[in-house]
Amino acid sequence: MKVTLIHYTPSAVELLIFTKNTRLNMGPKLMEEIFDWSEDKKMAELKYMSRTLPSSWEFVDLIFCIEDVTRAFTHQLVRTRTASYAQQAMRVVPMKGFGYTTGPSIKGPEQQAVYDSLMRTIQYGYDTLIENGVQPEDARGILPTNIHTNIVAKYNLRTFAELVRKRSSGRVQSEYAECLQLMIKEVLRVWSWAADFINDPKQQALDKLTEYFKQEMADESVIDQCPLTETKAWELLKELDLIRGML
């Protein structure tokens, strides 16, 4: 998996402050005045904005190129409706020699051998169909959901902050959690100030509880020999997600 922030709104700091202040002071020279503010004054204003109404956050955008992730993951990613996506098309791109991801619960050598054998069988069947004149849009029907794909995703800052909050759940798929952390890292690389928008104190408190119950869930599953979704910790994580949705 690779995540690259390929574009972000220029002068985002000034634009954020401008769109927030226009509610009180609309004027043609306001943007110029904000550019003349000291860095300390701008950062203080951003910190204040991160704790107020988020409507102004929608004026700045982030565009990510996400590579070598599974189709199963992108099916979840695109559920965020207030975003834009462009994905590699299996309909026209031949998938000969495709890469794939093995889920974390496939641990033993026997499990891995079965999984890899099935993937090789699918690859052989797909290649044979293509070589015999079948169009990629028809041959793709036999491809697995864990096949690798690339996708471009665009969010405004408000949507991204909400995405981080909602997908910090202890029940989120491990691949989604990994991708989200890489996305956050890319954003903070160019916008260090965005940490105040992404990680508020209430979110951090929930994250600590989430990590605790994730470990409890894993331990309980091993001790009681039951699926993760049948543990008491899983039920408690569902309660945390209800609280998370209220923030």
C-alpha cells in the first residue's frame, strides 16, 4: 500500500481564515490583510476555528493517490458520499499478473497455501479467458475482491476530519485503518496545523478507549475461542462508535 497526497489547496491557512471571517467582515481587501497577519496570529485563529463550526473547513481540499489496495477496501472507502473518486477500471485494463492482499487472520502455512493456490487458479483462469478472446469487462467477473487496485480520492478538510473520526473505530477493517494513518501522515506533512482539526481531545480520549477494547477483544477471542464479533469487547466498541458519531 502506498498513499501520496498529490494536491492540496494553496494558501489554505489564509483561505480558511478568510472564509470564516467573511461572516463578520466581508471586504475586497480582507484576504490581503490576512496574508499580512503574523504567523502566530494565523495559528491562533486556526486553533480557535478547529473548535468552532466546521462550515469554513469545506473550502480547502486534499487529493490522495492510493495505490495497491484491495477492491474490498475501496468498496468501503467510497461509502463516504461527500468526496470524489477516480478508480482504475478492470473493465478495460487487463489484470494479468494481478497483485493481492492476504488478510491478517490467515496466519498458518496451511491457510496461506490454500489461499495462494486459489489465487493462482483464478489468475490462470483469467489469463486463459483473455488469451481466448474474452473481453476484460467479462473476464473480470471471476476476479477476487482482494485484488489490488489504485484509486484517487478527494476530500475537503471537513469531510476528511469526519472520516478520521468515524473510521477510528476499533471495528474498522485493518487495511482501512492502515490507509487512514498514511493519509493523516501525508496531511500533517504539509499542514502540521491540521492536527487541531483532525484530533480534538474528545477524539483522542475515544481513541485510547478504542485501543484498550481492541486488545480486550483479541484476548477474549483467543481465550473463549470465538469470533471477534461475538466478544463482549466488540459490543462495547459498538457503544463507543455511537458516542463517536455524536461528536
